[in-house]
Amino acid sequence: ELKVEQNPLFLSMQEGKNYTIYCNYSTTSDRLYWYRQDPGKSLESLFVLLSNGAVKQEGRLMASLDTKARLSTLHITAAVHDLSATYFCAVDGTSGSRLTFGEGTQLTVNP
Amino acid sequence: EAQVTQNPRYLITVTGKKLTVTCSQNMNHEYMSWYRQDPGLGLRQIYYSMNVEVTDKGDVPEGYKVSRKEKRNFPLILESPSPNQTSLYFCASRGFPHAEQFFGPGTRLTVL
């Protein structure tokens, strides 16, 4: 059974600081997704990582994937208040029909 | 506009009263899924469908039914809802295996 773990689950940081959210998963997969969810809203796709060593960046967020270590990171650079949200990673099963999600990391960026 | 729609967005009902949550996508996607989101548990897949008339159980299928009679629609049916099915439900679709998945706006269900 595929398990996906994120840490930390709660993150409070100051504007301007850097931090990293980690996503570990239990079985072989080379497809990982990051989503953002604002309170009361749906999930918005941030990054799709489809191979070992994949790195994608959008604004202050950068995601990477190490399939050998079964680890993805979401790095936040110089955080701003607008980044406050819950971030989920999700891993694809081998058939491509099922995504397994982590518990989510609730990020709060304080002025 | 490419989108996944769900109805209703909010629903309060009583134990045992059958209900259906509709889901529709206009992107001609083959794959559709239903998830429930509960605090501290992330999103868990209920059912998924790989094409018309092809469905399979996800991680938490008990108490739910689905059907896929048309490519665009994937309704979620609760034949006898119970309070432990109070949750936030999301429908999602993707065009092919491992593609980006698009989520609907969510349906907040309360079962009294």
C-alpha cells in the first residue's frame, strides 16, 4: 500500500524567510504532484514532476523529485503572506488511475 | 472554459435519506475520481473511473456507489448516508494516466 507523508504538518514562518516542505512516499513512483488549497476552496495544481531529478519553479516556489530517495521537496524562497495556504503532495500509483495524497502542510506566513 | 463542476455545493441531510452528488467535466477526460477530505487525513480516494462503464474502488468505497454512463458525468451516490460520511467531497478528472488532475469546487455534505 502506497503511503505518502509530509512534514511538517504545520509551518508558521515570517515573511522574507526560506523554508522547505518534505514529501516522502513508500513505493516506487516517478510521478509526483504538488497542490495548493486555500481555506474553503478547491485544489489548485502547482507542479507536476514526472521523472527523477525533475525540478520546477514558479515564482517563490520550487519543487524537486528524487525517486531513488522517494522524496520530493517544495522550497519556499522569501515567503510572502499570499503563500499562506495548505500544500499537498500526491503520488501516482503504477496504473496512473489513483493518486495518494499526503496529509497536507498548513503554511502560515506572518508579516 | 475547461472545468469540473459539482452540484450541490452544500448539502445538509438526515441519516438514511438517499442522495446524489453530480460531477461533470467538459474536457473530454477519460479518468474521473471522487475524493473525500477530512481534517488530518488529507484526501482519500473513494472511487475512480477509467472510462464509460469502467469503475473501481479507491481507498474508502464503503457506503458509496458511482456510475459512469457518459464520459462527461460521474455521479456519487449515497444510498443510506450516515453521520460518518459528513465530509468535503471533491470530484476530479484527468485526460490520461499520470496527467495533471483537475478538481471540482467541492461539495460540503453534512449528515445529521
